[in-house]
Amino acid sequence: MAARKVNYYGKYFNINYEMINNKSDQSIVFLHGWGSNKEIMKQAFGKQLQNLNHLYIDMPGFGKSENNYVLTTIDYANIMKIFLENLNLNPNETIIVGHSFGGKIATTLMPKLLVLLSSAGILEPKPFKVRLKIKLAKFLRALGLSNISKIFRSKDVENMDQNMYETFKNVVDEDFSPYFQGFYKKALIFWGEKDMATSLSSGEKIHSLIKNSEFKSYDGDHYFFINYSNDICDIIKSHIVIKDQN
């Protein structure tokens, strides 16, 4: 486990990461989802693809990487690009796996092989209860009752500091369709059929937008990949040339 400082327009981020293997000339980068960290990605994939270098990252504000700023998804992508380049990795020549929020960031980095796991980025209609909570929270804030309005916040933002809460509001309702449509390299898209965070129809929509893509779904929820990492990695291997480390 290590950390590296990144300077992004005068804003400094101490990025916590872990490199596994580090013996190959090919690397695979794992970007976690919102509210998660590198450990869940390592749990799923750490014992797979042993002939590739694995890079697991805690993005700013998650795991052991702090964030003192309000950011956007594009900020995260730019920070990750600088971070990877500081490690002498060219994002365009790397395999990048992105789960949920990490999928949006992975897409903007334009890797040579994009692997999406229940990626965020497709706008979906909010359930009536969620819409009602949002309206009530806005009404209470308008009355100067911000502290009371906090009870209507999503579970995704519980115990969040203000910087990350404002960041969450920046990234939660983005339409990333143009970015998916503009991705012209190879993409592998995997999804949980019982995913309640990013629906199966979102995965099918992303598949339709990325022309050079393959899609496969599994019997699972938003974290389906933990149980199906073997199959996912077999498919990844079928799309790359893995050189013998010996």
C-alpha cells in the first residue's frame, strides 16, 4: 500500500493505492464506485489475471484518500489521468475497470479496453418517494431549516462531509450518454440483473451507445461482480494478449 500526491490546478490530493504483481508490461486499473473503495475491487479481482499488473485506487474522498474540495466527475477523471501518468501509465494504453461511478471516470479516460461493471451515467426516472423527499428537503432549506432537511438525504451521503455532499450533488444526476456514444474503442459491459442502483436497462442502453461493445448480465445486484469475477476475467483475457512473465 502506498500514497502519491497529485497537483491538480493548485489543489493537492494524496491518493492511496496498491499495486499487485508489478511484473508485467501490461496494467489493469480498478476504479471503485461511489461510497466504496479499492478494497472491494481487490476482494473481487486480486487473485485473477495474475499476468497483469493490478492497480487499485482509493479515489479522492473515499477509503484512505482525503478530499478537501468540491469536485465534478470530469475533475475526478483529470485527477486520475494525472495520477496514472505520475506512475508512468498512459490511460490510453491501459485496461481500466470501472464500477458504478468509477465507470463514468473510466470511460472519459479512453482506455485501450474499457470494462464497465454496472456503470452509472444513464439518467433514470426517480421513484415517487425519492422525488417527494427531494421536494420536502428543498422546501425546508428554503425556510432556513437546513438541519432538518438532512433527514431526507440519500443513504449514499450519510456521514458525508460537506465537500463530498456537494460533490455528490454534482455527479449523481449526470447524463453521460454523449461520453458513452463517443467511446470508440473496445468495451466489455457487465451487469447485475437485480441491480437496484443502476438498472439492467441502463446497461443495455450503454451497450447500444458504445458501438464496439459486448454485454453480459448475471444473476446478482449492484455488486454482482464479486461472485462472477472468474467469468468476467476469462472474458477480459479473451480480448487481450497476455505475455508470459517468464
